[in-house]
Amino acid sequence: MKKPLCLVTPFIFITGILVSMPVKANSLEQAINECRQQQNALKRLVCYDEITLSASTASEKPSAVSSTSVQTHGQAPVRPAPVSNNPATAQAAPTSSDFGLEHKKPADKNTDEMYMTVSKVSYSPRKELIVEFDNGQIWRQNDSKFYEINVGERHFIKRGMLNSFTLGNDDNNRTIKVRRVE
């Protein structure tokens, strides 16, 4: 007698779970339909916000959200803007004596330009220049210009705008666009 009861009990339990799942889905659909029927846009938005707050995870508590928000009469809650403590995104404001002259300050040359000696020169199948320098860096030509370069010469890589780089030397005015391979 216990065997049929053992088989029936899990079946009843699983059936109860499956039957209760559509009820939750129906209650969510009903709540969304109620929000759709709101004529006032602000009230409709508040209704949708309440649905998302009630469906939020356990890590985000609705009581914490309501305590940090400011409620005014007849308006949606206003949440304060997030404050970033990242020093990389926060920039210091210029002093009054530097105002308008920030862009005229000379840039640090070590970060914008790097001199290296050529150790190997090769070409890709598309006749793009591939240059290996003494420090192990490999740079590949991006444009189709002609650039004469020989092993043992000293050249520079200069940072351009929008993360572009140019290869050149101090002996002539020619430069080519390059990108770092390794």
C-alpha cells in the first residue's frame, strides 16, 4: 500500500507546482493589462515601475529604493543620480588662472611619441609594410603609401587622434599610418 502512495505524492507535488506557475504569469499579465489601461502617461509609468519593483530580485529591496527616492504629491518618485568614486572618470576642474588655456599646455612627449630601432622589415601579401623593432614590438602599415625603411634605422611611432598611430623618422617628412600587431 505504501508504494502507490509514494508514487502519487511526488505526482501531486509536481502537478501543484506546474499549476501554480501559470497563476503567477496570469497575475503578471493582469498587472500589465491594468497598466495599459491607464490613460495618464505618468500614472502608467508609475504602474509599470511598481510591477518591476515587485518582480525584482531579493538583493534589491523595494524598501531601500523607496527610502532613497523623493516622493512629491502627484508625481513619480525621483531617484538621486549615482555618484562615481572612480578617479579615472573624475577630472579636476581648471583653476581660474588656467581657464581657456588648458589646450595650449605642451603634452608630455614620452607618452605621445616613442623612438625605436628597426630590427626586421617584411611585407604582407598585399605589399603592406611590417616592421619589427628592437624592443619586440611589431607594427603593420594601415595605408597604401610608399615608405622607405631599412634595418638599423631609428624611427618613431607617434600617437595621433582617435587612437591612430603614425610611423616616421626625423630625417624626412614622410609618415605612414600603422597599427600594432604584437
